[in-house]
Amino acid sequence: MTNYKKMYYTLFNALSKAIENIDVANYGAARVILIEAQQKAEEIYIEAEEEAPETE
């Protein structure tokens, strides 16, 4: 089962960190934070799908 709560917290925390970096004009760091969060959320989703039993 996909853990949407974990995905949400991952993305929300990254957004908060990215906004902090944007506020001090550190756009490169903000971009990296967002990319890494996107990748982590994708990993969470893919792992959940791989663990889910197949249904027809």
C-alpha cells in the first residue's frame, strides 16, 4: 500500500526548506532540495507498488 502520508511529509518538509533558501536568494540549494524530494517521493511510491500484491 502506498504510504501517501510519508510522501506528503517528505514533500512538505522539502518545500519548507526550499522556501527558506529562496528567502535568502539561495536558488541553487532550493532547486536541489526540490529535486531530491521529488526523487524520494517517487522512490516511496515505486517501492510501495513493488510490494503490493498483484490483483486482476
